Amino acid sequence: MTAVADVPLLEIDGLTWETHGLRRRLSPDPLTLDPGQTAVVVARGPADADAFTDLLLGLEMPVGGRIGLGGQEITMRLPAEREVGLVPAGAGLLPHLTVERNLALAARDDLAPSFVQGRIAFMARRMDIQGFLRSRPHELAHDERLSVALARVLCRPLPVKVVVIEDRTGCGPCHGAVSGALGADPGLAVLVVTDDGTRVASLASPSCIWEIADVAEP
């Protein structure tokens, strides 16, 4: 009987894309990520970082290559069909809404109110943010906002397998979101996309760090 090879939770193989007319790729190739792992992709600037994040979320399509999740190719899937969630730099919460309402939007407010409220209560306990539900984002500390943003990701009707965490120059560090994701569910994988190389060493081991590089001209 032939043994079945282990399949990475996330595999990005031969992916190429364009940013401002310049073709990009990951180095080294491929990128693989298992449950409970954290990897970092280092970009040269915010434009490169945003373009790569958009590929993962399905907001943009690549020039070539593939993105695999749990053994299934998701390269061409729509954003709502991908088990990939985003924690934006600075948390990206709507400032005029309470924490509870921010979570309700992610949990699909068009569903039965009892379902939405139950999901919010469950995720609030899971992330230990029950005391913040009536607060607005500006009333929270940086790491508290990241915890809320992570809870918002986990409130999605389609459960996520990979959490993409933005780390940007000028924003507070994302370490709280990384540890929060792995603590909330050891089956998750975390991919940090950063344009700040000074934080890389404290986020992942050298073997789990990739860079966005130019595609060599033929």
C-alpha cells in the first residue's frame, strides 16, 4: 500500500503577478505552510505588499502559477469562496460602529439575528473580547483592535484556514494578532505580509521567510 504524501495547508507554487507593470514572484519558490505555522512574506513597499495580499484574497488574478489550500486549487476562486481571512494593518474596523456591529457585518447580518448573535458571543469568548462589544474602535488599544479584527475574520460563515495579517510601516506591530490566531485555533496557519523588514526576525524563523522578487527577463 502506497503512503499518501502530506499536503501542505497552503502552497503557493510558481506564482507570478504584475505590480505597476513589473512582474513579480516569490523567492524561494514554492511557499508552503502547515497548520500551526507562521510564515512571513517581505515586500519592498506597500504597493508590492498590497498586490500580493490581493492575490491571496482573490481580489486580483495572477499571471501564472497556482495557490493551493488544503489540497484544492483556489487560484481562480472568488473571495467569498476562499477559506482565507484578512487582518488589515491597523485592524481596519469601521470607526462609527461598535465592536459588536463590526463583528455582525462579518457574520452576515442578513442571517437570522439569533444565529448572528450566537456566533458573535462565541467568538467574543474565544478571543476574550466580551468586555469590548459595546466599545468603538477608537476606545481600544492597538492589540485590542487587532483581537477584534481577528474575531471578525473568525466570524465569517465560511471558516478560514489561513489568516493573512498585514504588517505595514507606520502601523503598530502585528505580533498580537499572530499569537491570537494561533491561540484561537491551532489548526490555523498565519501568513504575515510585511513591508517592514526590521520586524521579520521576531515573527518567524529564517526557514519561514520569503521575499517578493523580480521575475528575470527571458
